[in-house]
Amino acid sequence: MTVGKNIRVSQVLHGIVGGGSEQVVLNYCSRMHDIHFDLLYQYEPNPQILERFNEVGINCIQIPDKVHHPLKHLWTMFKIFRKGHYDVVHSHLDWYMNSYVCFVAMLAGIKKRLAHHHQAYTVSHELSFRALPRNLLCAIMRIPCKLFATRWLACGEAAAINGWGLKAFKKGKVTILPNAIDPERFKYSESARREIRTKYGIAETDFVIGHVGRFFPEKNHKFIVELYSEYSRMHDNCRLLLVGNGPLQAEIQALVNQKRLEDKVVFAGLQKDVVGFYSAMDVLLLPSTREAFPMTLVEAQYNGLCCVVSDAVPKEVAITDNVNALPIDDVEPWCEKIGSFSVRKNRPVPQVKNSRFDIRTCYKTLELLYQIP
């Protein structure tokens, strides 16, 4: 395969709605100026996020979705793969659905097929009858992925083991491609702090508890509201700032109203750029029930923000001493930990332990995978 602008890569995503997988594609592909990228997606896109792909020169192509039009979905994908003359297909679908994308790509004659696992579903390695059906299902679903993909990728160790199996991970068959970012973009900004707080009516003296993430069950927004409800009883000058959208947003808003917290909780919605919001916060919460690799946590650490996370968050993502992990069975320890922080306008520069999530070097790993025969 010729190295340079002759390389054509088709990225495949579920949608363009502001999820972590989309941000990974943006961060990596925007660095590779000598490769042509098309992106196939299914569901109605968010205009703001779609604009970001267009700005970095990624050609986005919407195809029929697999739920309502399964045959049309597969046939359209096949035709695009055939006519696009791609050297590489890179699939980012979750729960082992990368397998059918790689299969279609194989039928279309594409020799290099990358399957990228971004999730870490709960899989027990204990020998118990309760865990057996789930573990068996995961093992079965891995088989077609391994058959049709020529390269096995994962965003972190947890996702690698879950997606490809412990044996494959230990043998080095899985390429770990971290959800890397540009540290310079996420530096703390006092002007951004003032701008965001002014926009949402948050006082300079208010202590802001924040969260960035889609309103999905695994992000555990209900826990955040319960925690904030308890914490705000003891602390008057505090606000809750929620950035993101999703199917559970209406339910969480109803819970906020039920607890009469609507004057203290800000629903900022999905944002094209979340950089300034980290600067506006005083602590970030991430009480997820499961996480493979939370990019939000990496971004917040480079901002110097204090973070309180669930013990389901992989320890490998803690690259500073600003990460505090707690179980999510009780809000009291969370309230106690949050109470140890204060409003800080002048945020110290974070002491980052390693640069493993720095996109300025990480992107070269993927670029090489695209280029080598």
C-alpha cells in the first residue's frame, strides 16, 4: 500500500451525537493530514458535532440504520466500501457489532479491517453459575470479531480483556490505543471560568460540582442528584453543573424538580466544546457503574480539576493525584470527600505522571497501523 495521500480509510460509527468514540476519531484523524478519511454513521447527527468533523476535513456519510432498515443498511455499506476503494476499514461499534462491519468489508475486498473495542461490559472471571451465561455469551461473540478483523484494538486494558479475552490481551495480540487528547487544549483558563459562570448565572463564590457525560444508565446521573441533594443541605453556596444530553435527561430533570433543586442545577446540554466547562467547575464527579476508558477524566486532570470517581473507573486513567476513587453504595463518603475541596480561582498546574494519553505522540501508533502492509 502506498504511503501518503493515497491511503483511504473508512471510519464506522453508530452516530455523531457527542459520544466518546466520536471524540477519539476526531482527536486521532485530525492529526493525520496525509490520509483521506470518510466516516459512515447511521443515526440523525447533532449539527454541532457534525460541524467539528467537517472542520477537520472528515467526509461524513449517513447510511440507513441497522434497526429499521437492516438489509438496506448492509447493502449500502457494502456498496460504499466497494466504490470507495478503501485501504482500511476501522469500526468503532460496541458489543461485538464490529464483526458484521468487518465481514462486509471483507466481502467488499478490503484487506485491512480494524475492530476497535471501546466498552468494558461487566464480565466476571470467577467460576460461578451466575457469571457463566454472561461469560459464555461474551466468549461466543468474540469469535466472529476475531475471524473477520485483521487488527484487534481497544481503548484500555479493561476494554481489551472484555472485548478480546484475557488470553489474547496477555499474549499481546491486542493493540491498546488510548483515548488520547491534546493537553494544551485543556489547560485551566480563568477567563473561560468567568465566561461560563456568567452565562449560567453562577456566582464567583459558588462551589460548582460538575459532570460531563451523556444521560445514559451507566453514567449514574441519579446518584449524582441524590449526592448533590444531600450535600446542598449542608452547603448553601454550591451548584450542580451537568454537561451533556441523552435519553434519560427528562427523567433526571424530573428528579431534580421533585427534590426542589431546579434553581441550583444547571443543565447545560450537549456542547460543541467542553473545554471551558472544566475551568468553571471546582470538582468533577464520575460515579459510573462501568467504564472502559473515560476520556472526560483525562481531560479534567489536564485541566487540574479535582475528581471523585467510582471504583469502576480503571486505575490506569489516573495520571495525577487529583483522582479519588470511592464505591457507589453510599453518598455519604462522596459528600465528605467533596467537602474537603474549596472554590479555587487559581488552579495549580497538574503534575502529570506520564504522557501515555497525549495525542501528540499517540496518533503515530494508529497512523502506522494504517500505513503498514
